[in-house]
Amino acid sequence: MAGFDWPVLMRAGLRGLCLSPEAFWDLTPAELRLMLGEEAGATPMGRARLDELMASFPDLNKGA
């Protein structure tokens, strides 16, 4: 399935959360996200937003 980084998700579930493989695969994506704390914080800034900020606030060479 595209869109999921399965090795990272499996490592987080199996090693980080200490889930058994059966418990990991029984979870829904929403349950896994909740257990990993994704809902607790802000979504990281994406490249598109960074490009918008760079265009709005360009670096200026002072004294050059």
C-alpha cells in the first residue's frame, strides 16, 4: 500500500510500543496513530510551507 512507511511503522509498533506482531496487525491506522502520539502535537511543516515562508521572508545580504 502506498503512502505508509511500513518499516518505520513496524519498528515503532514492535520495538517502541512493544506490541506483538499479532497486536500490531490488529490495529487500525487510526489506533496506531493515537498510540504513537501523532494527535498530541502539531503536524511538522512540509516543504511547500517552507517554500512559502522563504518567498515571504527572503534572506537579505546586509552590508554586501
